[in-house]
Amino acid sequence: MRIGSGVDVHTFGPGDFVMLGGVKVPHTHGVVAHSDGDVILHALCDALLGAAGLGDIGQHFKDTDPQWRGADSRTFVRSIMNMLLIRKLRVGNADITVLAESPKIGPVRDEIRKQVAELLEVTEEFVNVKATTTEKLGFLGRKEGIAAQAVVLLLDSRGR
């Protein structure tokens, strides 16, 4: 068994939606990012890579590389899942927390959970998505951005 954790943060900018877990969520702002700025999937990528001992998202998908400009972050997760497959690793479960005052996650939680489960090649029971605020403290509390944390358990081919 291997455990990995990941964190991602993006500031809000122009736009009318944010990508969360591969789901387009209507919002008063977009995010400032090189790719689509999906904080859930970016945190998840770092958690997966960390558990496998493969570094971090920036090493594999550099934000200075034009090929990733506006990229769909699901592409990153799929690529990492292939790296895991080669190493005979699979996802045991994932636990994800979104930190933001808005947008509210409740209305899209099930859709995010379904999308993430599909990307991780597990059933929805092995993916948990939750959200919290910072009680109006700091830049997240002032609604200036959004963050996510992810923890994953990887199992080897023997289920350990």
C-alpha cells in the first residue's frame, strides 16, 4: 500500500465557470491557470504521483509548456493512470476536500464523484468528495480563490 497527498490552489479571475473534478460548475468567476485550472484534478494528480513516488504534476505537465495551455486536466489524470498501470499500481480509494466559500459543491458533488471515479477506474464508493469553507478567513474566505486537497491509497497488483 502507498499513500499520497496533493494540494492545489488557484486564484479567481475572469470567467463564468470553474472546472471541478472534470465538471463545469457555473460560477461568478473563472480561475487563473495555464490549463483548465481544475483544483480537484490537480490535487488528485499530485496525490497519485506522490503515492507512486513519481514526483509532482509540474514535473510531468509543465505550466511553461504551450501544449498544456488550456488543457483539460482529465488528460493529466489519464496519463498518470497509465504510469500507474505500467508499475502495476491501482487506486484503492480517494478522499478529496474542496476549500472555498463558493461555488457550493453540494449541488454537483455526485457528478464530480462519478467523474473522478471513472477517471480513477474505481466505483463511486471508493471516491469521497467533500467541501469546507475557511469561515471567511484569508484569501479563500474573501472569495479570491479556491483550493483542494486529495489523499489517495494505491494498491499493488497483489492488492497490498
